[in-house]
Amino acid sequence: MNRIRRLLKHSELLLLVSWLGFILFNWPLLGLFDLQTLEDIFLYLFLMWAIFILVLIIICIGYLRTDGV
């Protein structure tokens, strides 16, 4: 658990998550999947959006716990 808390303290993790979000919503990655219908595209976008938000929540909780709040 301490190892994860130390990892969450690094600002490079936020940079990595930002790039991950940029890549997830960029067209070349969208082209890898077979997103033929509008429903498939919306499903992909909303699922990736939800996963991205959950990762950010986990990082924020880690920051709060390492600060002692």
C-alpha cells in the first residue's frame, strides 16, 4: 500500500494519465476498433470517459490520503 501511495505522489503520474486520456479519445485509436455504428462510437466514448474519470478519482483520493487529510 505504501508503494502505491509513493507512486501517487509523483507528478509524472498525472502527465501519464493526461497523455492516456489524449490517446484514448484520439482518432487513430478509435480506428483500431470496429466502430461502425453510432451506438458503438458512443459506447466506446462513454466507457473510456468513465474509466478515465475513475482513474482520476483514484489519483485524487491517493493525494488526499498522502497529505494526511
